[in-house]
Amino acid sequence: MATLKAVKPADVTAAERLPKAKIPSVKEVLGKDYTEELQAAFPDIDPPYFPVGTRLLVQLRTPGHFKKMLNGKLLYLPDEHVDAQKYRTQTALVRALGPAAFCNRATMEPWPEGEWCVPGDFIRTPMYGGDRVAVSINDEWKREALFMAMNDSDVIGVIMGDPLAIKTLL
């Protein structure tokens, strides 16, 4: 009969073992391109975790609670509309890459075509899948910033123009 051995806890935590455990802020990544509109859509919130393995950590677009009309007045959107946008958004800002992202799984050599995206790029993500987590922003609207861990091979595309020009179809 086999006996079970007690497992000794590691002297070093997982967070200390990660090579890139520091995730830069959105302000650091986007610099002067971090406009007021981007600040509303992608608030500068610290992510709740660091991706491991072949995963990417992305910050999904945070929906607004109002729409600015051509005459300058604000149209407040119902909560149902905001929730629908929150759960269907596919526009995301890459915040961090796992240590094995965009590498051959067997040899750990970088993919021949290189990294498809890097932190600071805006990408399109799958609508379903990934691990989504909401983090409270603590603003007047009680909004939540949404983060998603996804596989590196699931990136749909890199957004070349204005990420705010891409609308979610409801």
C-alpha cells in the first residue's frame, strides 16, 4: 500500500516566479495617445492577475452610460443596453502576455511569424470563451472594468485604426 507524503509549501510564490509579473498601466502603454475617450472606454485599472503559459490578458472595452448627441446634449442609456454591450464586446486592449505566448509549445521557440500583438495593441477577441473577470472602477456610474484571459491563438485580429470606431452589434 502506497503512503502519501506531505507536500512542503514552496519557498517562492507563483507571483515571484513569473518573469514579467509587473503589468504596466494603460497610461504607460499608450502614452500621449491615451485620450479622454480612451480613458472612459479603457479605464486605468490594475488587472487582478497575471497570465500564465500561452494566455494573453486583455482589458475589454467598458461601455459608457450615455451617448453624446450632435447638439451636445447627453442621452442616458438604459442599464439593459449597457449590460448587453458589456457582455458582447469584442474590442480589447492587450495588457500582458504569458511567458509562453506566441511560442512553439514543444520547443518554446518564438513563432516564425512573431508575436501577433503586444501590450498596448487593440485587438478583436472571441465573443465567447476566455476567462472574464470584472473589477470595480468605483466611479459615479459604479462601472466595472472587464478583463479576459484568452489563448494566444484565439486573437481574431489587430485593430489598425481607432478602436472606439468599432461598434458592438446587439
